Amino acid sequence: MLIRTYRVTDKIGVAILKTGAGLSAAALERATILIGSPREGSGLFGMLRAIILGLFAFVLLLFRLMHQILSHLLTILRTSVKWLLVLFNRIASIAGARGLQIGKTARTAAKTAASNSMARRSARAEMEVGIVEDPLRVQNRLLSALVVIILAVLVFVVLWTTSNTGTKPTTPIINNPNLNLPVDDASLEQVDAATPVSLIVATPVPTATDIPAVLQAGGSMIYTQRELGQTDIWAVPVGGREPIRLISSPEDDRDPAWSPNGTQIAYASREQDSNWDLYVYDIPSNSTTRLTYNLAFEAGPTWSPDGVFLAYEGYQRSTHLDIFVVRADASEPAIRLPGSSDTADFSPAWSPLPGRRIAFVSWRDGNQDIYVYNLDTNETINITNTPNRHEDYPAWSPDGQFLAYSAMDAGQEKVFVQNMNDLNQEPEVFRVGREPVWSPDGRSIAYAIDSPDNQTTFITVAPFIEGVVTSEVIQTTFGANDPDWSGTPLPPTLLNSGGVPLAVEGPLYIEQFDPPTGDPPYGPQPILNVEGPVPALLHERVNDSFNALREAANEKIGWDFLGELTYALWQLDHRREQGEPARNWHLTGRAFSFNRNQGGFPADFEVVRVDDASGNTYWHTYVRVAEEAQNGQLGEPLRRMPWDFASRDSGDLEAYNQGGRPRSVIPEGYYVNFTQLAADYGWQPMPAGSDWRNNFNVRNYWMYVKPEGLTWYEAMRELYTVDQLGGFNPTPTPPPIIVTPTEEEGS
């Protein structure tokens, strides 16, 4: 009996082992489907993160399958063993009773065997019947049948557990928005059944976030960014966050423009001969071609839609700033656009196919407006014509039906969109920002917007058609400019290279001062060889930056503009002019004022009025370069109309009330943006006082400060003790007086 039981148990164990092996193979096959085949290059192999997640999913799935199968097996086995034991007991009882009956019959037959041979044959027959019907054989047959039934049940359980019957396979990778693949029934029906399909179930392709709808046009964006006193051209994949420096030289590189096929970039630079010329950078060959070779200023290129020509702004002393056209391979001399005028014309933008219009900015009607020149009819049309708003940076939509541009409006730079099919329709205010550029599909507009603290610039994309969320492309340091968008992506080799290094060595200056000790912690330092206040002093934490700025200005302007100052550090007993604030930054040693006299013809400098959103008025200073460098070696021509303070006394009532008015003509010649140069060294213009229209002393166009995040009182405490400051010290607020009622006498 024990031997039979052992055999039965052994057969069941072998069946379980074979079933487990089959289940393992099925689980491995399912895992292979889930995670893909490395030989075929499918699935997530090649991505370390995907491998780890795939292995984890496989182990988890295998564990779950084995747990379910073993649970079913244990339940069936427990029930089967119980049933077998009951059945075995019943069979044993029947077999025992049958054996006793047969034995008794055999003994009776043996006793009568001698008397009758017929009886012997009968007894032998009965014994043979007993032997044939051995109860052990019956038991073996029953157990074998039971084992077959159990194995059939196990096979059914395995097939039911691992079967995908009734479940349609899913292919999430096709619906992954990162891949931009179309999903339709036809494309799904064309998939060969024998082709292995990679299923991404655990996690999608590892990206930080899905690409926003406004960025799904893809491609690449270029822009300029200023660093260490010079401007470079940068590029960033649209939808990516890692920009690379694409073009860098010790001089300025700016005004980048994508070619129509997205393989070349036209730009303006001073990298050779120190004068502004046009260059074309070819991305596939990593080579640069110079297009122009004269001392005259040339910048602001824009491509014709067929990529054959470039329009640009060029300066001739006889014709001022005008629009010119040249072949992109420079095989023919440039020609002046017939639509140019004798006033400043600049910022050209060539229309898309058929490419018969060029938009540009001009002062020809006494105001900075946007015009469109028609190459077929030779007609020029003013499409903005707004006396109180100065438009700039025109940009065509890809279909040529709209023109975007930016202008200062109510103290904010805003992006406008004009319907070119209906010029009588008012332009739409699109967003707060500047320098718009269209996406390649025309569904979005990118633009630059500066943070309120003037520390950061964001290049942002907003939908031209409402209903899609605005998205930021890149966050840069303050002053990023000239964005342009191409539908062609940057080559992976270029992105993987990390771009080109910065072409200049920094820093621009090093402030040298002793560690702070005592009270006050710092002191003033003299400025050498300066005409003006005696002695000329500045705070020791800003004097080195001033000296470096003075040297840079001398180099770029051609004469020592900061060699004569009106003010530097004021002593505490300095006598102020009427209207000047008592808490003046000159007292901190962190301010200087250049010679405010604009005498001479032409004047040594011009100032351009800039109003911010908070109502403050600032002045940007443009210094005229030395006469011997007026051939284009230094500086560039003016685009903005300077402010004319002298017109206040001309008898014009409006000019009198407004403290002056813009000049009627942009002065000719080459100038340097001193305000931008000063910002490179940490100096910023002082806003005009609220009464600047009536009080000359608070116009402040001559004053630059360097607070470095300090309040006026904090800056004063770096040079003076509390006792020395006297009345400048903040007055503590006295505690409130609490009156306690007293009892009346005699009460």
C-alpha cells in the first residue's frame, strides 16, 4: 500500500514540476513581449532606466502569475488528496470484505475437493475469478484515472491564467504625443502580424513633460544674449531646455536670421576689421562666409523665401540708414531698395512666397512706423500710421496674411498683429512682449519679455489661435534679443557638441577692497585723472568697475567720455541744487554724473526717452564716436529718435508742457550705446525726478548708480557711522500712548 501511495505522489509531483516549467516559459515569453527584443532594437533596451523598469515589471508579473497558479494548485491538490483518502478508505473496506468472502469459499471448496472432481473445477474457477478481480488492480486503475483528471484540470488552469483571449493588444507608443505620429485605422491595419510590436506599458519614453501644444511645431530657435560685454548667438531646440552657444567672437554677433531651409544663419558681426558686416554660417559644414567687405554699417539681414537674396539695413553718409538687397552668395553688388527714403529705414522683413513684399521701419513721415514695399508695383504703404506709438520688429506669418510687430504702448512693450488682407482693420494687441516671430506652422508667436526687476528675459510662445496654453521656451539673462524660429531641428552632432566656448576671457573687472572692519566698514577711493569735482572719490567697492567702464568706453567711443565728471561722491555738507533729493545716491559714493552739457554741433551725445510701466522716465545715452572713426570703424547709426530738450523754449506750447519733444530728424553719424555699455559693468541710469519736465536739475540723464541690491540707507552705513548720519537715520516709531482713566477726586 505504501509503495502505491508513493508512486501516486511521485506522479503528482512530476506533473507539478512540468507544469511549473511550462508556466515559467510562458511567463518569460510574456515578459519578452512586454519589454521587447534587444536583437531587434525594439522595446526599451538601450535606455538604462527603461531596462530597470522592464526587469522590475517582469519580476512582479512572474511573481503574480506564480502566486495565482500555486494558489489554484494548492486548492485543487488539497481537495484532491482529501477526496482520494476518502475514496481509498472505501475501496479498502470493499476489498477487505470481498477478500474474506473469497477466502471462506476457498476453504469450503478445499474440504470437498476429494469427493468430487466437478467440485474441484468449480472451486478452481471461483479462485481464478477472485484472482482476476484483485482489489489492488482496481485501486490502481482508479488512481490512474484520477491523476489524468487532475492533470487535465491543471492544464486548463494554466491556459486560463496565461491566456489573452478576448483582450485586444494595445500600442501606447503610437499614441505617445512626443512622437507626433498619426493614428488612424488605416495605419494600424497595415502593420504586419509577424512584425514584433513594442508595448510600452510601465512608463513612456523618459521625458520631463509632454511637449506643449504651442511648441509642437518643433524645429529650432536662435536668439542673442549678452555676456562679458559682448553679444553671442545662441540656439535651442524648441521643446528642449538646454541652449547652446552657436556663434561667438570677441566682438558682437547679432541679428541672426534662419535661411528658408533651416541650414544657414545670416547675421551681423564685427568679428573682422571691427566694423559691422554680414556673414552666413552654414551649419552642415560648420563654415562661415563673409558677404560684405566695406567700412559702412551693414546689419539686420532677412532672407528671400527662395533663399537666393538677402535684404538688410545699411548706412551711407549720403543716404542715411537704408534698405539694401544682395545675393546670398555675394556674387553681385548690393543695390539700394527703390522704396528707401532720405530718412532712416531699417529692420527689413521679407514676405513669404511669392515673396514680392518687404516690410520695414521708417521715419519718413516724422514718426516711427512700419511700411511695406511692393516689388511688383514699386509702391510703399504705411500700414501703422500711429503718431503716438513707435513700431518696430515686423514679422510675417508663414502664409503672408498677418504681420506681427512690437511697440511701446502705455509704458509697456506689446506685440501687435495686423491683418494684411484688411488694412482698415485695427491691429490686435496680442501679448505684452517684444520682437515677435512666428512658428513655422503659423499657429503660434514667440516673443521676448523681461522680468519686472530687469534681471531675466523669457522667450515665450503663445498661441495665435486661442485655446492653447502659453509656454516658455527658454529663460535667459536680462536683455536676450533677436529670436528667430525655423522648422528644421538642430543636428544631433551639434547639440551633443555643447556649442562653442565663450570667445572672451572674463571677468570684465575685479573689485579690490579690504575686508570690512570697524564702523564704518568701508571708505572712499580716489578716481585719477578726472576733470571735475576735487577730489573725485567713489566707494571702494565700485571704483574698480568705474575705472574699467571708463577704459572700455574710451576704446569703443574713441575718446575719454568719462574723463570729465560733474559729480562723484558728495560730502554730507554738499549743497544741493533746487529739486535735488536730500537722500541722493551721490552721498553713498555709488553714483557718478558725466558732463551734462550737450553743447557743440554735432553734440557729443544724444539721449532717448524711455518710459516704463510704473511711470518712471529713463534716459538712454548714445555717445558720438570720434570724428576719425566716423567711417564705420566704431559705433553704429542711430535708430531711435533722440529727445530735444531745447524745443521746450521754442515757443511750442506742447513741447513746453512735455519738457521737450523728439527731434524731427535722426542725427547722422555713428554712436555707441553708453547705457548698454554701463550695464555690462553694473551701472544703471537714474530715473528722472517727477518734476523733470519743469526742473532741469532732476532730469538725471547724466547720472548712473550702482546700488548692488542695497537700499540708500544701507549704502550710507557702509561709509558713515550712525552718529555721522544724524538726521538721515530712520526715526523709530514711538509706541502708542495709552491713557488710563483716573478716579475723580472725592469719589
